[in-house]
Amino acid sequence: MIDKISAFFKKLQLTDQESDNNELSLEVACTVLLCEVMKADGVLQEAEKASLKAFIAKQFNLEESEIDEIIKLALNVSEDATDFYQFTNKINQHYSIEQRMEIIGYLWQLAYVDGELATLEEHIIRKISDLLHLRHSEYIQTKLANTPSS
């Protein structure tokens, strides 16, 4: 019995060390948030995936194989995530308010790729905006600037 308890605590210690070594990259943090909006309506469309790839390529200047790997990793990380804080915290540490507004703007664009805005998409964008410390006026400004004209 003591051996099982000891093994359990050793495993926890190794897991903590691995998570320290595998610190979340800025690219993955941004991509996870984008994936969360993309998955919110329950349908992953090719247009959304293409738009996501284009943003990542533009934002981080990466090769296509690197982009595919980041998206794959981000989708896996988002499946295990319980909140957005670890991702938004990383972004807050490295991005200016203007850059954070640009990310929120892109979340709006991604939400509208399929031609409609799901309530859950809007809710997630609002939550992310709050965690990125945007004022309500900045949230509205990015929404208006990135809402397609009818």
C-alpha cells in the first residue's frame, strides 16, 4: 500500500516537472483561444481552418508544417483546458493592448467565417476579452470593426 502511495506521489512530481519544462508558447496560447471560438458552434468548417491557418501564418511568420503542428497541439491542449486563464495570461505578458485588441478582432472574424454568430461564440469572445483586460468600449470597438456588413 505504501509503495502505491509513494509511486503516486512520484508520478505527480514528474508531471509537475514536465509541465515546467513544457511551458506554453505564445503561438500555442493564441491558437488555443482561436480554436475555442472555432469549435464553439460545434462545427469545424474548412473555411474556419483556412482562416485560422492564415492568421497564424501572418501573426507568427511560420512554415505550413509548423502551423499544422501548432494547430494540432492547440486542439489537444484545448480539450484538456478547464479555463482560458493560462492562455490569456501568457498573451497579457507579451502583447500590448493594441495587439490584444487585434487578437479579439480576429476572434470576431473567425466567428463570422460561417456567415453567422453563435451565442456561444460571442460569450467566449467576451470572456477572453475580459481576461485580456480590454475595456468594454474596446471590446465593442473590435466587434463593430470586424462584423461583416449585411
